[in-house]
Amino acid sequence: MKVSLVIPTYNNLRHIKNTYNSVRKYYKDIEMVIINDGSTDNTSEWLEALEDNNVIKINSKERKGHTFFYDEGMRQATNEIVGIMHSDMIIGPNYIE
């Protein structure tokens, strides 16, 4: 099943790292669209340094809000099935299924 997860984040670096790691723990190849919504807490640097070919990175310099970036993330996703996650969520096994 080809699924994309759209995950906007704002000044939530510690949690977005945990979200990313929990997705990768159970889904090695799932596409994530991670969107930095103008954070000032080094989220931009973390996202740019992230070496994962299955992550679409959007690094906004200005804050536009998560609802704006849910829409943008859905436009950028390459799969037909798109899910939305908050940047402080931790998933478990069978989350996608």
C-alpha cells in the first residue's frame, strides 16, 4: 500500500524527531512530507540534514499555520492515499493498516 504522511511542525524539534523515528521504526519506506512552519528551534537545520530519500522536505521561512501546510503537504505527496499526523504523535505497529 502506497501511503504518504503529511506532518507539519512548528517549534517542536524534540517531538518531530520522535514522530519521525516512530514512523521509521514500523514503516521503513513510507513517504513523509515533513513541513517546517517557520520554526526558530533548529527544526530547519535538522530537516535539511535528514538523509532520507522518502522524506519530502518543506522549509518555510514564515509561519503560515498547520492547516495551510496540510493542504500544501497533500499537494506535494506523491501517493494516492495521504494521512495527516501531528508533529508530537508517536505511532505503533499497524498504524497504517
